[in-house]
Amino acid sequence: MFDLWVMSCYDDCMTTTLADPPTVAGVVPSREERAAGFARIERLVALRNRIDAEIAEEVRAAAQREVQARLQEALVDPERVEASIIGQLGLALRVSPTRARTQLRLARDLHAGLDTIRQAFAAGELDERRVAAIVAAARHLDPTPRAELDRRLSLHDLPLLGVRRIADLARTVAAAVAPEAFAERARAARRDRQVTISPAEDGMAVLRALLPMEQGIACYAALRKAVTEHWVGPEPVTRTRGQIMADTLIERLTGESAAAPARVEIQVLVPVESLLDPDSPLPAEIPGFGPTDLLDQATCVGWRRLATRDGIVIGGDSRRRAFGGVLADWIRARDRGRCTELGCDAPIEHLDHRRRWSEGGPTSLGNGRGTCAFHNQLREQPGWHLTDRTTTTPTGRRYTLRS
């Protein structure tokens, strides 16, 4: 899109005669005026960084006030207190609980040895991404080695380094100032190996594997080798390198050809207008993965259509092969596979009553909602209240979804 915009500007300039220089409103901008425009951008970036730094200070102060207030209670569960704080911060910051937790830890750790970094952040010299990279690299350090990390990093011109370079530098320094703690962190990281999936655009998905480095390299090398073997084979090459690697991954994980029908069930949200009018422009949608018109029923063993009107599930057919749970499936599909709490887009893990069962709420499609585990448990804490579209926090703040 940026390239198209640049070409558009170029074309606009070329519409003038070659004898005339490109103009804007009849005036050729001077070198000083052009430089002043970029200088304003630099000042705005510094202002944005200072605002982010001030937000971090407010996040820390708000968390401290909440902790002090909860200490007055007879029994204090630190995990429940932290969850309540993160829930409130997520709503105030307009972010997910995961992001709110990250920002809380950033605000906390900046006051535990990273004084120079915190000052550069407050002065607008460092942005939040660079600061977050340093905080992440130092999360396993005690305040004393973290202060040494802070001192050594201050010797570098951090504002002119990219985020990845700063992250690499911070990890290198962290390993040098506390080698034993770094080694334990590396061992813990290997225990956290996992595979995840997330939606991509146009009916695609991203499959991620978090692996020990040598194993990840070995997996990638095996896929690259499959490409080489295919290229030197007698068959004509009709696929790109990426396509061959993707198809090889599918075949080796599933044991079946990439072109064979996938043995999974896929729910498809179909606008009722499309059922009544085959020429309707409204696309079908896969819950959690967005609109698509690229699916072929021959590629999937189980399909289940769920009819929608204005994005709301109003009915469906029963083509499921496995055991029941039709109502649960409808709720997950209606909520697009994502937590319905404000600001959260985590995958649905629990199904919850909007109006509690103990309060007479029915187990129905209208009274059901999908939530992540965090928000389902957070609702049970004192001071949290949920109505149809409004969440009220322990401090009385209300957040309402208008549509």
C-alpha cells in the first residue's frame, strides 16, 4: 500500500509539464520546510514515548493502590489480587489480560534496578517496544544484577538501535552479569516447548512450534531438504519452495497427502441471505478465522452450517459426526471462537451464563457466552458484576459494549 501511495504522489507530480517543477498548492517546499516536517514527527514520537512512560507509572501506582486496599481484607490470595488488578488494567488500557499483565510487569520491573532505562523512557528517548525488550531480557534477574545490566546498556546509543538488536544486546549482557540465572532460564524455556495455532487472513492459519533452537533448525532443514529432493527428481516442478515445504509438513504430520480430505469438522457461519439468494455477496465465515469463500467441501470430512442474521447465530443443521454438545458449539460459533469480555480476544475455553444459574439464568443460546479461563474466573471475585453488555469493576468503573 505504501508503494502505491508513493507511486500516486509521483504520478501527481508528473502530470505537470516537464518544464515546471513539482509543486504543492503552487509552492515548491524548501529544504528547510521538508526538514521541519520530519522534525515535527520526531517531536511527536518523543511525546508519544513520554505518554507511554507516564501510563506505565500510572499502571504501577494503580496496582499499588489496589494491593493496599486488599490488604485490609482478612484473607488475601495474591493470585486473586493480581488477577483482579490485571482485569481492571485490561479494561482501562483497552487491551487483553495478557497484554495488561505484560505492561504491569514492565511498570514494576522498571523500578527494580532499571533506573537509566526508566529515565530514558520518561524523557521520550526510548519507545515502549525497546523498553519492553530490555525488561523481558532482565525478567529473571534480581535487582542488583538488573542494575548492572542497566549500567552496561547505558554505555550504548540505544535510541538508534533496532528493537531486535536491543533485545539481543540485553540478553547478551544479562547472560554475562548472571550466568547461572541465565542458564536456569534457558532450561526453563526448553520445558515450555509447545505448538499453537492462530488465524490468518483469507481462510488461512498460522501453525507455530516453540522448540529448542537445535530442534527447530533440524525441522526446518528437513523441510528444505525435501525441496531439494523434489527439484532434482524426475517430476516437473510446479510448486514454489514455500508450497513444497508446507505440503511436506502436512504429509509428515498427518501421514496423508496434502491434497487428501482433512479428517476434521469445520463449522461455517452462513448468512441467511446467502441461503435464500445464491448470488448474495455476503461471505461465509469460519468462527475464529474470519470470512472465506475458498473452501471446498471435498477437502473436509465434517461440515456444519450455522445460519446467521446480522452476525448472530439463529439456527443450524446437524452434520456433526462426534457426540452432542450442539448448544455449546453454537455459542462458540456465534462468538467467533473468541472471549466475549471487553478488550479480550483470547480463544474460548469456558462457556459461562451471562445471568448466573444461581440467579435464575437459563442455559440457553441467548444467556450463554464464551470466555477465556481468566475472565470466567475473574467474574467470581468480589466486586465484579456482569450484565448483558456491561462489566463493572470493584472500583465501580463501568465498561459497556454499545454494539
